Amino acid sequence: MKNLKMTKMPELPFDVQEAVNQLRVNIGFTGDSIKTIMVTSTIPNEGKSFVAMSLWRNIANVGNKALLIDADIRNSEMRDRYGFASEDGLVGIEHFLSGKLGLHEVIYTTNVQNGFVLPVSTNVIDPTILLESDRFKKMMEVVKENFDYIVVDTPPLNSVADAMNISKYCDGSILVVGSNNASRKIINETINSLKRTETPLLGIVLNRVDTSRRGSAYGYYYRYGGYGHYGRYGQYGRYGEEQKKK
Ligand SMILES: Nc1ncnc2c1ncn2[C@@H]1O[C@H](COP(=O)(O)OP(=O)(O)OP(=O)(O)O)[C@@H](O)[C@H]1O
Ligand SMILES: [Mg+2]
């Protein structure tokens, strides 16, 4: 297998680390059948890729074989943000989905022990056909057989249909909400559209909480607001109650 080095991995402050730990533990409680987890959000820039990468690394750190799939094929920033570098050359999901390479050729071992990555190497303007192809379906089946957990980073839900297409092949989704970003109304619409899919919404990550008033050295970004198993955060409580009644 080819190797890829992630040369710009952020060190997470203790409390962010703790929040990600909690997220992983909560996912564990959702049952053994949840292996492929999609991370999405309502609008751009709410922290999907950050949450996906942090969760993947945390899962790998505790000894699970974890695969991070970059499925934001249109607009991927991961390879630059986290400094993907490979002496074997960088190829990605778009090569596999378009039939140019086999799956084993686009999955990399990394400098994170137990952590594997399936990157995007060149963004594709319209990946709809790729995401709807049989190869995508097949890929998700094969990775499920070969990894303990698969974390899938996706585009935001409200801009293009990509994330909805991807959700069909995942066991569960996590919705990232940037605390100062999308309006409550739009978030509720997103929750409703996720509920219409057959993929359960595992929980909501309230990200980028402004905790500066508590005097944090990390200011705006310093911790996840938290993860609600079925949403325990205020406005999402209603979703939680409905879920519990089921
Ligand atoms: N909790 C956090 N702590 C520190 N930095 C964060 C946090 N969440 C997001 N960021 C930073 O905010 C920026 C946007 O985050 P990110 O790229 O993960 O969002 P995204 O939802 O994936 O965006 P896009 O919709 O463009 O894919 C990045 O620079 C990221 O490093
Ligand atoms: Mg992203």
C-alpha cells in the first residue's frame, strides 16, 4: 500500500480532544452496525472536514483500523489543509470512481497509526455521475469489509445533491453546526431532509463555539460545543425527543 504523510496535523487543545473522545464514545454506543459515518453540515465552512479528520484520528488512536474518505470531490481542501504528501504520488477517489485505478491503489497508509486515507487529488467540477455510479456503492461495500470504521467527509447539504447521494451508502450521519453560521430555520430543514433519508442522524456537533468569554486562550475555536447523542442542545431537543419515543 502507498504511504501518505499528513504534514500539517493540528495539535488539539485538551478540551477539544475530550469533546472528540466523547463523540467517538457516543458513536460506539450507537451499536456495532454503525461503521460508515458521514460528516456533513448545512452550509459551507461549519467545520465538517475538521470534525471528520479529528474523529478519524481519534478512532485510529484507540486502536481501530480507521479509514478517512474525502468525498468532497467538488471542493476538497483536505490535502492542502493537512499537508498530504506522498513519495508515491497523490492519486485519489476520482481516479477510482472514474475507473482509472483500483481501490487498493488510492487508499494510503498514513503517519497516523491504524489510520488510512482515501484522498481527493484533483477536484472535479461535477462529480454527480461519479457519486451515483456503481463504483461508489461497491467502494463503500468493500471498505466496510476491510476497516473497523470509515469516516466520510462530504460537501454541505444545502448546496448540491452530493451529500444526499453519499448518505445512501453510509450507516449514519453526523451534522456539524457552526454555532454562528446557519439559521435555525435552515438547520431544521437540513435535519428534516436527513430524516427523510434512510440513514440515521447519529448526532449533532455544535462546533466553533465562542467560549472567549470564559477566558480561553484559544478564543473562538477552542472547543466543540459538544455532541448531542440525538441532539441534546436546546433547539435540537425536539429532534431528540422524537427519536427517543421511537
Ligand atoms: N473546532 C475547531 N477548532 C479549530 N479550528 C476549526 C474548528 N472547526 C473548524 N476550524 C477551522 O475552520 C475552517 C473551516 O473548517 P472546515 O474546512 O473543516 O469546514 P468545512 O465545513 O469542511 O468547510 P467546507 O464546507 O468548505 O468543506 C478551517 O480553517 C478549520 O481548520
Ligand atoms: Mg470541508
